[in-house]
Amino acid sequence: MSSHQTPAAVPTEIKDLSGGEALVEALVSHGVDTVFGIPGIQLDPLFDAFYAERNQVRMVHTRHEQGAAFMAMGYAQASDRTGVFAVVPGPGLLNAMAAVSTAVAANLPVLGITGQIPSYQIGQNLGMAHELYDQLAMSRGVVRWAQRAEHPSEIPALMDDAFSFMHSGRKKPAIFEMAPDKLATRAPVAAVTPSAPVLGPPLDMARVKTMAERLAAAERPAIFVGSGVFDAAGELKALAERLNAPVVESPSGRGAIPADHPLSFNILDGQQIWEDLDVVLVVGTRFTSPAMAWGRESEVEVLRIDVDPTQIAKPRAPHVGLVAAAPEALRALLNALPASCPAREDYLQRCAQAREQMLARLHELGPIPGFAAALRNAVPRNGILVTDVTQLGYYTRFATPAYAPRTILAPGYQATLGYALPAALGAKLACPEKPVVAICGDGGFMFTVQELATAVHHRIPVVTIVVDNSSYGNVKTIQAQSYGARHIAVDLSNPDFVAMARAYGMAAEQARDPEQLQSILETMLASNEPGLICVPMGEVPAIWDLVKRPPSQGAVNR
């Protein structure tokens, strides 16, 4: 079992079930209604069980295992429900692991289900189909919960432990495996009542009181947030309005409060606000860039709330730290603060000026701001923009207005190419009432292009934007800036993306300016069918020149 503290599962009804049937029943009991995957011989008993329960669990078969895992990730990211994928062992699971590592980076509850070789052959290195030397060890190198069921009777408790693990504290993925002979074995299986996740430890009220005192005494407080605050969006807004403090959203925390709220600021605005503030409350974010790249370590008092005790002191210990779930902690802070706080009119005016100054600098980034505005104009406030690793994607996650949590999605610190298209398909299936748009570069798009077939087959009405600059543009920019334009392995020969999309059976058009993009996108979204828009674009200025961030291998000084 995993090391987290999970209440003991409570057995209920006993049934005669195969391992596959027990697994499907456990998924249903935990609220799973959609599974993404590709069948294969080691999973045949499981997929037969899915067939029997096809009215309860929708099976979305994909064209690549990585696509299946990214769809599960997008499903979880858009809905905060568990995303589930099922793939064969060995190469199937390895194909999915890029997406699993991305789910780790984005703090998402994604359950990967995989098979094994026959149980009596595991560990013998016989050269069986899809055999790995130690598949569990490989999985445990990526996730912190990876378990194998050796008998159908173990499945309910293991699944309960997995779901509790994924949803307790900082959300995270898990991997479950089972050999095909065990999936086919029939045995009495006692179902269990699902355990409630442990959201956080009991509040340390002394620390809450200290935080409230420091915030009340601050002259220029600010609140920095990430996706860990999404479940406390109402409390966050109330706290910011009580303190009259700006809220600075990390790229993963966009929409924590609506962008048109006067106290809402993006991370680029936050860089300038950081130069002025004296106390910062950090909630539900890794806080990497401010702590490692923005300076003023001795001048800014850091108060930090995080549900993960292993992360609260990283990358720098706060002056006051509180391990707690954001909703409970922010409610307690509100109760501990005075009923009214200073208006801070001069400070907030400077914050607003910082936003206007950054907006002016953003408008210097060639055509990108115009295309980003066209996307924002075409997509309703509740629509979902899923961003890949491309300049338009970066601009969207850093600077495009977001009006609600989970409406601008990104691959977290992994920056995984190929994420956007399949993640957008998963997001749309999780939130069918919301328009969903994937924003891809031509390089990353080709990593998972085959999932256009999944969109058409399952009639998933996502519109994909492909920015075509015939290069790995971000790498090319780094080579130009840091290596004297000694370009290598970055120029691409692309297909006709419009013709290719039409060959898959979807509508496709080219948009050469923002006005065309907005018009075509509005038409495609209204059609409620899959579509693709190719946007030809030459080299553009990189947003990275405006971002203060820790140095990476690709950023060297010459």
C-alpha cells in the first residue's frame, strides 16, 4: 500500500467477479464514467468487462497510448474529476509515460491502468511480448503510487487506496497493473465503500493568527496563487477584497479570480508588483520563479499556504508556513482578519499602472497579441483554451484574460510537446457544454496529430489551431539568442495542414490575420463539429524576453 494515511476500506456486498469485472465495478463506484485507451491481448479480460458495462462507462479508443493518457489528463484538468486511461504493458505504458509525467507536473488525478505479462512469468526475463525488466519500478520512478493486484479480491481496496491517494493533499496521478490471467480469474470479491480523501491536516490556528496579524500590518500586501487555490476561488476573492490586495496568478492558476476584477493580475504584471510589495501570501503554487529569480529575498516577508508538507519550504523556506487545504485556510484567515483593512489606493494604482505598462510591452510582440485577442473574442468566458508549447500558447497562458478556473490549460513545468490536441479532446468530453480550442505549434502538433482521427470518430467538437512557422520555433529562438544563430535540427518540412485535416474528415481553413481567425473560429465553434485552422506565421518575438525565470540549460550567456 502507499504511505499516505487512508482510512481502512469498508467491505460491503460480495459478488463472484473476474478481475476485469471487479476493476470496472471499482471504477464505477468511484464515479468514473469515461475511460480512454487502446485494447490489447494483456487487457482483453478488462475490455470485455468494459463492454458489459458500456452503458455506465464510455470507452474512448484513441490512436496512440500517449494520446489516451493526455486525454485522461485533459479530462481531469478541465473538470477536477479523475481521468482514467487503460493501455497495454511495456511499450504501451512507456508511450503513455510522457503524459503521466505531465500530470505529475500539473497536479492532476489521473489513473493509468495497464496489464502485465502472465503472472507466472513476471520477473523471469523470458522475452515475452511487452515484457519489461521491472515495470512497477519504472512506474514508481514517475509516480508515487504504483501497485499490482495479484488477485481479484484485492482490487476494491487497492482502487480505494489509489483514489484516496490521488485526491488527498496535492492531487497527483497513480498507476495500477494486473496480469491478464489474474484479470480473467473469477473469485468472490467484496466491494468497498469509497473512502473520503484527506484534504489536509487540521488547521494550526496559531499560525493562522500570525498570518492574519502580518497581513493586517502590511503596507503593501499581495497574494500569489496557482491551481491549488481553484477550489477556494470564492474565499480568495473575499480575502483579496478584504485586504485590498492584488492577486497574482501563476500560469497554472489563471482564472482564480476573473481577469476583469480590478484585483486580478497575471504573472507578468506580478513581476513589477513584486518590486513594490512588502508581504506576500502564497497559496497553492510552487512559487518557483519569484523565489528563485525575482530577488528581494531579504525585503519581502513570505507567508505560505500549501497542502503538501514536502513542498511548503521549497524552493525557499517561508517566514510563516501553514500546511493546509486552501479553502479551509483562507476561510480561517478571513475570520481572523479585521472587518476592514486600509484602502491602499496609491499602491493599487501603481499595480494597475504596472499592468498597463506590461500590456504595452506585450503589444510589441509582433502579430501574436492580435491572434491571441482574436481567440479570446471568439471563445466565450467559460470556454477552454488548451495551450501547447508554442509562442501563441505561451502568450495565452501568460497574458490572455481568463475568467474562471480551469479555462486556460497547460502542461505544467514539463512543457510537453503534443499535449494540447489530445488534452483538449479530454477536456471537451469532461465539459461538453463548454467550447474547447487547442492551440498548437506545427512541431508539437505532429507529435499527436493522429488524434484528429479520434476527434472525427467520436465526434468530439474541438477546434485545433495550428501555428505554422515551419520550425521548432522556441528552440530556434534560443539558438539565435544564445548560440549566434547556429541553427541545427529546427527547420521543418510540413504537410498541407488544411488538406490533411480534411483528409481526416473534418472542416479546415487557413487564417492569415486575426480577423480571419476570429471569424472562422466563431463559425467552427457554432457548427459543433471538429475543425482545424492553420495560421501561417513567420518568426515572431518571443515572450520569454518579458519573463523573469530561473536559468535553464537552454538559456546561456555568450
